[in-house]
Amino acid sequence: MVPKQASPIPPELPAEQVESIIFSLIDGVRTKADLTEPHIEGLTGLSLHRLDNRDASYAKGTTVEGWRFAIGIERFAVDDVRLEIAAIPRKQSEGNSASDCTLPFDKLRSKLDAANFRSDKSTGLHGKTSNWRFSKNRQVVHVDLYPTEPLARGGIECIDHISVVID
């Protein structure tokens, strides 16, 4: 368990710590009862703050490497509560459409594979992005990715968004 950050000032954390928090969340959210502010705050060490315009609570911050993250609970309906994790890349300089990598996907995939999650890959709009669905028992982890540049030219897949749903 990470010590809780008391200040509402967005934290600045190393990418490795954000990655560790994500692993902790996937390991620690197994039932719908786990999708509470106190439980998520205990797993992350970050304070969640209510968003006024919808039924959601989030902690937001920046990594030392310059990309942003958001971790929270979204309530779409009475029976539809999800853990949502966003990794927002920092765009590279003008004239280059490739983005820096938030977190490389290969480490998360290896961890989920080692934990015996079943995985399915699909592609997004026009086959340009990958989406993965991992499932184990009643836990479903959806991962949206983006490439730093075309994979055929040596780009790597990086995490853009993770949604954890308990069926």
C-alpha cells in the first residue's frame, strides 16, 4: 500500500510508480465491492476527488517524464461501475505526429498473461489502433493502445486507456 497523498495538488510521479499503481489496482479490484473511493485510495495512495458534472471520482497527476494520468471510478448506471485509468501522452514537437510512450504495453500484457488472464485482441477504427480484452473470473480488463509510430517502422504499442469492469 502506498502512503496516501493528502494534498489536492496533482502529484508528479515517476512512470514506474504509476505502472506499479496500475498493477496494484488490477490485482486489488476483483469484485464490485472493491470499486469504492476508500479502497481505490488505499491501493493507490492518491486522493480521489468528485467530478461535478457526472458520477465519478478521480485522482489526476503528471509523471516526471511529462505525460499525464487519471485514475478513478465512473458510475454509468446503478449496476455499471468501472475503474478507469487514462494515460495521456505528451505530443512530440511540431511536424512529427508520433507521440512519446506513456507505458509500454508489453509489460502489462506479460503480467496479465502470467496471472492467467485470457486475452483477445481487436483493432480499432480503420485497423489503426489495438484494443485488448483480458478476462479472468468476473474481472474484465479492457486496454486501448496507441503506437508511437507505425509498428512496421519500429513503433511500439503504448497504453492509452484501461477500463476494469466486474461482470
